[in-house]
Amino acid sequence: MRLLLMADTHLPRRARELPAPLLESVPGADVVVHAGDWVDTATLDLLESRARRLIGVYGNNDGPELRARLPEVAHADLGGLRIGVVHETGAARGREERCARRFPGLDVLVFGHSHIPWDSEAPGGLRLLNPGSPTDRRRQPHCTFMTAGISGGRLTGVRLHRLPPRR
């Protein structure tokens, strides 16, 4: 199973559209995950129309229309892995322990908010992934998204993709 992970798209505030390399990856993914801060419903509509399966949550910058269509926290069983998606996890310091307490029973937690790519493991084995932002790099060197696989009930091939600078 192939996963495409993104967060913090902030359209149309931070960019006019999703970057082409990200959009080109959508049809090849079995599941697209968006960890909040969509900002506009058009991005949700676009991904719903192109993704085989979309799992998304709302973020702190998402208004009533997105909050009416998306949960604050999503859970899914994908290929034998228990996946959770949330926008905010709080400060980086203590994140692993805090998330392990808040999300017991998960194997993987995908989150956003900071725009900073993150890949770590909490005590007990919870894998924490933040794909960064494909449209607003903030203090990071690149805009980013992630891909990963699930095989035999295990997360495999987690890869951070750096996007070229916008013109």
C-alpha cells in the first residue's frame, strides 16, 4: 500500500495551487493523508476527486466549512497498521511521550502545524511523522511532502520529498 502524506497547504494564502510534483503523486497513492490547515474547500474537493482514498483533518486555520466536513482527529486501519491523523501535537519538546499518552494503541501518527518535517519514534513504538508543508517552507530550506509504504503490517520506505522553489 502506498501513502502520500501532506499538511499545511494553506491555499490560496501561501500559494495559488498545489505543486505539480505533489499533484502528480496523488493518482499513484492508495491513500492520501492531509494533516490539516487546508484553508480553502477547493483543495479538499480537488483531493477528494483525485485520490483513491483521502483521510484528512482540520487545522487551526480552517474555518467552519472545512470543520463541518472534516474531523479534528482521524483514525484508520491501513494494511494492518493503526494510523492516526491530527493537526497539532504541541511543542517539539516532549512530543513523543505526550503523543504516546494521548494516542495509545496507534502505530503511526501523522501531524502538521509546524511546517517542519519530523520523523521520530515514541516510547512503545509510536511513529510520528510530519510531512512539512508543500507550499510554505517557513524557516525550512524546502517545501516538502512525504511518501511511505505499508507492507506486511509495517511502515516502509518513509521518504521526505523536497519540492523545487516556486517561480
